[in-house]
Amino acid sequence: MQKVSLTALARQELKSALDASSGRSASTIYGGHERRLRQTVIALRAGESLSEHQNPGEATLQVLIGRVTLRSGEIFWNGSPGDVMILPEGMHSVDAEADSVVLLTVVKLISDVG
């Protein structure tokens, strides 16, 4: 059994993002290339983005700190702490409206594992 404090990890990743020239920081807390389930804590400095990319499988984004906007084409959803957003199929992006930390949970397609 393993235990991770999301609160502590979120604070740590946000500090790293604020100090990084990219304005981003991330840490995978579960999973990896050999597993279907992956959970990653991602921190973004206000004004930074995860540029448009393809949905890697079934995925959700839970906002831990701050405010983010999830965009897919002309449609967008705003998220704040406690919100869980189901990522749309296809291309999407994430913008940090404030210093933010999210928990990305992905179940990768079987063909993407291994």
C-alpha cells in the first residue's frame, strides 16, 4: 500500500512551477508507460497553458488549487478547486487563469500500453 498527500504534493509542484522558466511542473503519482492508469499532478503559473493536444484515452482533470479553463474548439469550461472535468475526446488545451494545480487521471488505450 502506498499513500500520497495531494495537498503537500500540490504545494511542492506549485512552488516548482513558480520557480521554473517554463512556468510548469508535473509529477506522476501513479502509473507510467507500462500501466493503463496514470495520475499526474500538474502545476501551472498564472497565464501558462498546456497547448492543444489529443486526449490520450478516458481522462479527467480535478482542480486542486487555482482556476483553469479547459478548451475544446469553440467550447470551454471553467474549473476551480473541487471541480472535476471530464476531458473531451479529441483535441483540447488547458489555460491557468491563476496559479493552479490539477490532478490529471488518464486510462490509456490498450494499444498505448507497453
